[in-house]
Amino acid sequence: MLTVNFLVITDTMVYNETMTVPTATEWTMAACTPATTDYIDLTIKHHNDIRANHSANPLVWDDDLSCIAQRHVESCIAEHLM
């Protein structure tokens, strides 16, 4: 596990947050349910259409990164929103 410190800045507040998160190895070792091909294709298509408007290179889907992001969302404790 890693302890991460970061600064949160909103329109009305600035404060420090600390959270403990699994390392990348811990995240990638657990099984992950991949996104459906339809979701991936649609998401990447729309995202790359907008990027093309700004002459940005297209993105490609990364299953490992998707799993890490999903695990992060599932482990997030949104105490700062309460």
C-alpha cells in the first residue's frame, strides 16, 4: 500500500488530503472484469473525434489501465464530499 498526499483546491477551499491506495502491482494482480467491446469502441471513437478537432493524436484502450482506474473508483471513499 502507498500513502498519497495531495492538495485539493475548490472555488472556496484549499485543503490537504491523504489516502492509502494499493500499489500498481496490487491492483493489477487482482482479477478485473473488462469493459465490453461496444463500450470501448464507442468511448474511444467519441473521445478521439474530439481530440481530432484539436489535432491531438488518437488514444487507444489499455485494459490494464482500465482495471486500475476501475479499482480506484471502487475503493474511493468520498469523505471530502460530505
